[in-house]
Amino acid sequence: MKIKVGLIGFGRTGKAVASVILQNREFSLEWVFRKTSALEHRSVPEFLGLESDEPGLIFSSEHIQIRELLEKHPIDVLIDFSSNESIHQYGKEAAKQKIKIISAISHYGEKELALLRDLASLTTVFWSPNITLGVNYLLFSARFLQKIAPGVDIEIIEEHFKQKEGVSGTAVKIAHALDLDVSQINSVRAGGIVGKHELIFGFPYQTVRLIHESISREAFGNGAIFVARNLLNFPLGLYNFEDILRPYFNIEN
């Protein structure tokens, strides 16, 4: 039986994520929920030019409340690629209905983080500023390398498309995980770069570079599916990517 998914947000990344979900046989995209009424009641598969028997209808918050949407079109997992305010709109209702919540929002304030913790007492909640598998593997590996050589010089370089504002949330997360100051993040904005993160470990006689580059936004869809698949058997609580990856690093037979 397929895992039923509801998607919040249908911008450039949301469309790419929807495309990946539609092409995965384990999952069924039941609907997309967005602010604007543009494309309302359209079929996502039809809009994206994909053959699919999944509903994938587009709904707008202008004409339907999240409670009604969840009751009429039940889902197992809710994936959020919209904005940091959206959690206030759907969070409590989804948690009441025991729907697993996967948030891929880059930046959350303390108010939103507190809400995530509250929701985690009712359902399984996951949050990661960057939900790509590769960048989280990079972060996990970086922490291991830092443990081996705690005094090594580390620099962070993040590159994104020209219109991206502020420092990359992923880069900030990496800095915090490695106990580095955010001022050590070097930002580059140019052209249509989807996203690139590089860690430079400067040893006295050698250099180690860990690099992750998103070639297309579909990488976020693959990450969301990886998380959803692994999260199915997780109990109530608030989880991050490290919680999901840790069992895979157990090399004991």
C-alpha cells in the first residue's frame, strides 16, 4: 500500500519535489496546498506533464482550511517546502491527526522551533534546513573528521543563485555543528547556482575538502522521500537528519 503524501508549497523547489514523489512507486501524492489560488484544482501530474494515476490536486488556503483538507483527503505524511510561517497554519491540526510532519524550511525562529517541540509530543516531527542526503552525509562526515583532528583549521564556503538572500541556513547549521563562528562562512552569489557547500580542513601538510553540490532541485525530493521512508517506524519526537543517518554508520557486523 502506498504512503499518502500531502505537500505544502509549490514554488520552484516544491514543483521539483512533487515530480520526484509522483515518479516513486512507494508514495502517492494526494494533494498540494499553497497560498495563492493560481492553479487551484489543477492536477499536479497534468501540470508537470507526467503520467500518473495519483490525485495530486492543488488546493489554496484562500478557499479551504487545512482541517477540512486533511479530513477530506487523509494522508500519512505531510512535507513542507513553503515558508517558516506555514507551520503555524497546519502544524497543530496535522499533529492532532497523528500525521508525520517533515519540514525542510531553511530558517525557523525560536517561536517556530518551540512549536515543533510541542508538536513532537503528539506526532513524529522531522526538521532539517537542507534535506538533501548528500549535504547531511557531508555534515556527518565533517564531525567525525573534526573529532580526529580537533585543532584543524576549517573554512566554510557556500555558493547559491544570485537572488538568494542571507547566509545559507545549511552553512549556518554546519558552522554550529562544528562549533565555528558564523563569520567563518564565505558566501558566493552568482548566476543560477542551485547550491554548493564546501568544507576545507587545513592540516599542516595536507588539505581535505568535503564538497556537496545540488545539481537540480530534484535532490530535495529524493531527500524528502529518504526521510519519509525511514521515519515511518520512528516513535513520537523531534528528529533531524543525524538521527536518521546514525544507524547507517554502524559498521559492526
